[in-house]
Amino acid sequence: MTTQGRVVAVLGPTNTGKTTYAIERMLAHRTGVIGLPLRLLAREVYDRIVALRGPSVVALVTGEERIVPPRTQYWVCTVEAMPDGMGADFLAIDEIQLCADPERGHVFTDRLLRARGQHETLFLGSDTMRGAIADLVPHAQFLRRDRMSELTYTGQKKISRMKPRSAIVGFSVENVYAIAELIRRQKGGAAVVMGALSPRTRNAQVDMYQNGEVDYLVATDAIGMGLNLDVDHIAFSATTKFDGRRMRPLAPNELAQIAGRAGRGLKNGTFGVTGDARPLDDGMAQAIMDHRFTPQSKLNYRNHALKFGSIDHLVRSLEAPADHERLVKAREADDLKTLKTLAEITEVAARASDGPSIKLLWDVCRIPDFRGISHGEHSDLAATIFNYLHQSGTLPNDWLARQIKRIDRSDGDIDALSKRLAFIRTWTYVAQRKGWTDDESHWRGETRVVEDRLSDALHERLTQRFVDRRTSVLLRRLGQKEAIVADVNDAGEVTIEGEFVGKLDGFRFSQDKGAGAAEAKTIKTASLQALAPHFHLRADRFYNAPDTEIDFTEQGGLMWGKDAVGKLVAGADAMKPQVEVFVDDVAGPDVTQKVQRRLQHFIDRKVAALFEPLLNLSRDEELTGLARGFAFQMVEGLGVLPRTTVADDVKALDQDARSALRKHGIRFGQFTIFMPLVLKPAPTRLRLVLWSLHKGLDIFPESPPPGLVTIPVEAGAAAGSDTMSGYRNAGTRAIRIDMLERLADMLRSEDSRGGFEAKADMLSITGMTLEQFSDLMAGLGYKAEKGEREKIKAVDAAIAAPVTPAEADAQAPESAPVDQIADEGTAPIAAEPAEDPEVAAAIPDAAAAKAEIGAPADAGAAPEMEVFYTFTWGRQPARGGNRPQQRQGDKPQGKGRGKPQGKGGPRGKGKPGGKAQQSFSARPPKKEKAIDPDNPFAAALMGLKNNK
């Protein structure tokens, strides 16, 4: 017995969350394997893990299905199909109490003794296994989990009096069909779940039940193995079953395993008996409610150390007795019986003469007898498969194709389709065996297609036979002059007399489209009349609902949870939208007015909360004159104004007016005047809706994902949508307004007339490559001249040294709008990471950026060339334009910040001779510019000028 890693037995009754706990523990490890008792349950667990981690790292391996991605980390398997020797970090076995099962118990016992995870192993199951596990795995730890809800015995009840959301359990196909037919006649229909169904058919039937199309479920004991269903009551139609050998009564722990499916989570459940089943005696019923059962004293065992010297040696090794008092020899299983039968066939015995041949024979004997025709028929098929494999190495394609084609028919009744499904499961199993066919993926696909086609046909037949969604009883009641009461569940589904008639979406009724034309009008009229009380109750609940339950969509819709209850329409101004409600006329004016008031309160509060800075600005009575007029424009622009549209007004503002406006958070940027607080994602999302309503757009622009520095420019977007989104279009991409202002700060220190190259900080702040940056600069009005030169490698140790993110942040220039440089100390705006995959892939690090700028090439080597761009201002200066012109109060270019670089500088590298650019002019000197009144030092400068 292996003692690797931590071994924990998680024991307890049903509805304790054991399987969920195992999934959580497995996902906490790098790799893991979980073994489950049923193919249906394996598929359910696989779907849950795929939903959490994606399909690329999760494998599903059963006898008839194999999905193994290249980067598999987590394996979901049936217990029989669990791979050996994987060395996964985590391993779990579910329903470990099946060690005592007479048919399959030896497989679970083998996993209990030998299967281990490198770091953690879990055994999940009933508390009856505590003593056996303690004896066989002495180092195991135990974790007890209690049921999350109560289970109560309710005695015997007729099927006709069974409440909705009940499951009736039978132990034979004939019994299940008979009960389903009875429920169809009395209740309108039932879903059918059996272990013999394919996962596709079973899921379709369960979905029909879970979605409320039917309120009853008829099933075999397959639902007892961990399948999660919304069942309130379990009713046993019998308490005995045929176990393959004889009819026997079910033990209390077996009944409890099935009864425990009633109730889910914290919801209590009940169980009882129905039909011809005799009521449970008090002691058994109490034991099931208290979860007290006789411990498992003996576990079925079969030797795993097989000997393949001869067929006789293999048989003797399979029948070897156990060496522990807890283990008992398992009864002869189908695979061993098939092996003994094939050993008596002369041709098979002659072929199985060496170890590899005997191993192959044993693998063939382990093909499950899905067909269940007879032992002789199954043995003959196994002998044929073995002879083909031994002679040719693979099964003949034409022979295999004939076997599958014979089954590929979707006609016939339920019994015929069920038999074909059992037959195709055999070939699905064969197709999954590695090396048995010359094209494994082809034959797996062929068998899967046939199984899916048969599964869909079987689901259709089951629904046709056992579900009647429009019973004659419903139509007769609708035609009577009696009051009809409608029931509406939490999902909004409307039923009348237990029959589904439609769905209530918010305050509008959507009729079920399954109704025929003749009855549709009658059903709708009766439904709306019956729903009148529900409209008032729902309106009261909606009026008292918190704002967190209501939201608006990016197209102006108003939602209550998942239901559309209205839409926004344009009001007197952009900041005061109105609402239009979606309420059926039959609900009445009171309901309409109540919904109208609640939605108006919601949107008014939403505007007040997200645009509080703007509202405060509009209410500031201290603002007068030009400042008040500019504040009005900011409110009209919803907190964002392109500077070009208000350039004259900005120039007209004196310093007192600017100071008063800045107190409200207004920032005067070079390209945009904006309020940073309303550029956040939530205000931006609402601003786009309000702006679109005010503009009368048919399709509203969507809010960009938060955190992106640049986004692609959307072709055909309405003019101004980029500004309302908090971005500015520049070339093929739009750059975020606040980051554009930070870039403008960097550009002011460059010689935009003589030309300059992009710095690493410029590329870093935008998250762009040099080519993308050139397109951005062209969109901002610069001319980008592309050139090529010899690349010079850096020799300066300071340049070669790596720069940490903290040092890069410390070296980044402060970001402040041009009008704030002299009179306002603003903190720099940190460049946010580009989350757009297209942008993120192009972000160069600091070293790469410096490499693009260039360094001397190694002597003696072939010259390495690099591309560079020289940027110059490409537009004619215009009043109110966006050119990054020098303003009074800043350092003049050519002296300090904008000084052209000489030999060795970035501009000199690409010039002949490496000399700095010089400019000469024969024009007379320009007139001295007037002092800009925008400069906070204007008065002091005027005094210095007068004192010259």
C-alpha cells in the first residue's frame, strides 16, 4: 500500500458538499485526478471545472469518451478509466462506499489501497466506511461533514397527490416507463433519467426538468450518485431491486443515498413511498433521517498483481485471495467470465501464447457488456475483436464501418433507440482504445456522431411520449367561466392549473410560443386576467427594491435584474433624462405610475451620484461673468470639452476665474478641458448614454474597457463619441485624454520645428511601438519623417544598466496641463498598463525603447541598420489650434528645455557629419510678443518690462 502525501477521508451523508470540496481542493493544486462512479456524474463535474478553468487544461476520460487537451492539468474520469502512475499532485475518489458493491466494488477497493496523489489524496463517501478505511489506510485522517439541510420521512402518498418538484424512483426500465406514463396523464408530463441513457439524452431530460417545462422526474437509482437536481421530494415506487443475480431488498444506507437527493443546499427535503411500495418501518425511516447505518465491515477485492505467463496463470492471479480480514474475494465479474469462455476457444487459446498476446486478450475481455443480450453473444464479439487485433494489429476499417452503419438509424420507438444506443456504446468504447484502429480520431468522431444522433432521437421520443404541455384539461378550464389563478415562480414562469403558459418578463407577459394558433388568443386573455394580482405585487416589490437591483444598459435600457422594465429617453437637457416604462396595459395605470416613479428616482440618483462634481459646479453661485458661462459649457459638455471648441473662452478667463474653476476640479489641458473625476469608468458609461440620448443616436457607442491607454478608432462612430468616451482620436487609435496631456508635457520640451525623435518614456506612456507612435503623432498634427541609419550600440554603463519600474516612475516627468505648470503643483498621472492584447503585445521595455533610438555598431561587424522617425509640427498655426506652441512663462525653445541637440544627440545621429541642425534667417527680428494674461506671473513680468 502506498503512503504518499496527505490522505484524508471526507465522510458524511448526501448534500454535504463533498464533491464541491474535492473540486476546490483539486484546483488548489497544479495537477489533479478525480475518479467518479458514473459517466453522467463525470460529465457534470467536467463541465463545472471547465467553467472555472477553461477546456484547454481539463480532460474527460471514461470508457466511452476521451477528451484530452495537450496541456491537461486536471483529469476527470470514471473510477475504472483512471490512468495509472500519473504522479498528479492531487487525487480523489468519490462514493468510496462502493467498495462494498458486488459488481464494481473491487475497482474502488483497488483505488483505496493503491491510488495516491503526490501531495494530497481524498476519499469521499459515506460515514459507514470509517472503520474499513482506518484499518486499511492507518495514516488516513478523517473529516466529517454534516448535511446542510434536514431530511424528513412523509410516509406513503399517491402519485396523483405528489407535489411539483418531486422525483419518483423505480428500479427497472419497465417500472420507470409505466410511472412516467401515469404522470403524463395526471400531471402533464415528466422527465426520465436512467443510468443507461447517454449523457446527452440525460442532460436534455434534466434541463427540461430544471427549466420547469415539467415538474416531475422519474428515475432509476442512478440519481443517487451525486447528480445535483432541484428535487424537493423523493418517492420510492419499490424498495427491492434486481442486482444482477437475484431480487433483494435495499439496505437503509442505499435508500438514504437516493433519498438524500431531496433538498439542495440549505433547502430541506422529504422522502417517502408511492405506488405498490410498502411504507418503511419506523426504525429504518429514523435511521435514514439520522444518517445512522451499519458500518461496512467487508470490502470486495480482486488482486491487481496479474501474471501474464499463460491464460491459466492470469486466471489464478485474478482469483488470488486477499491478505486482509477486511477484504473478501469479489464474485466472478463479467470480464473474468468472458476470459474463461474465450480460453476454451481453440483459435483464441492458440493465439494467446505469450505475454503481449495474453495482455491483449485481457484488454478485450474487459469490454463492458453494454448490449446485455447474453453472455454467449458478448463472448463471440470479444473473440472476433481479439482475432482481428492479434492478426492485423488493428480492426479492419470496412468491418468496423459495417458494425457502426448497422446501428446508425434514428427511426423506431424508445426501446429500439435504447438498444441501438447500448450497441453504439460498445463501439464507442472500442474506438477509445489506443492502437485498436488505424485512425483513432476518425473512429472516435464516427461513433460520437452516431451516439449523439441516437441520443437526440431518444430524447425526442421520451418527450413525445411522456410530456403533454397542452393537455385537454387546461383548454377546458380556460373555456369555463370560473376564476383562474396563475402561479408565477421566482424565474417569472407563469403556470395555470399546473400548465406552463408563458413568462413574465418584468411587467410584460410573453406567451409560450408552443401554443397552437387556435388556443393562443384564449390562453393570452386568460393569462393576463389571472396575472392582474401579480402585477400589483410585483410593482410593490419593485418600488421598494434597492438601487443595486436596477441598472441601465449601454443602449439606454433599464433593467430590474434580468428583466427589461423600461428605457431612457431624452429630457429637457442631457443631465435630466426621462424614462419610458414597459408595462402591459392590463396591469393598470397604478402599476404604470409606480414603475415610472421608481425608475425616475433611480436615474436621477444615478446622475446625482456619478456627476456630483458637475452638479456642484452648476450650483456654485460664487461663479460670475465669464467663469459662470464657462461652467455652463462644462455642464453641457458633461465634464469634457475639446480645447479647440472653447479656445477663445479660455483665453478670456482671468486668473481669478481660472482659480475658481480649478477649485471644482477642472483641468485646463493643452488638448482638452476636463474634470478627472467624471472620466472614471462609471461616469463615462453614463455620459455616453446621456450624450447619445441628447444627440438622438440610433445606436449608442459603447464605453471602452477600463484601464486601456489607447483603443482602436471605431469606423463610422458618431462625431464626438471619442471625447465622450474620455479619449481623443489620433490616427488609427484613440488615446486617453489624461495620458494625452501627459504626453503633451513631454512634447513641450522638444524642438517641434527643428524636429525630434521619440523618447522611451513617450513609447512607454502610450504602450506603442515606434511605428504605432508615428501614426499617433500624425493624428495629433505632427509630420513623421521615416529614416534609416546605422545602429550604434550603447557603451555607457549608465545606459546599459537596467532600470527598475520604481526608477522609471521616479524619472518620469510630472504631468500637468499647460495652464497649470506655473501656478499649480499637480501630481504626475501614472501610466496605466495597456490591457488591450493588441497594445500589450507591442509595449517595449525601456531597454528595447533605447535600442530603437540607436547606439554605435561594433567595429569590424556588418553594420546593423535601424529605423527612426523625426517628428515636426505639420500644421499651420491657427487660432485656438492644437499645436503645442510655447506659452509665455515657459522656457523658450533653444535655451534649455527645447535646445536642439548637437553632435552625439538623437537628432545628430542621423545627420551627415553628426552636426546639430542650424537655422539662419534674413528677415527682420519679430516684434516682441505681448505677455499672455493666462500666465499667473503676468503682473510681475509686466513690472519687470516697465522697469527696463
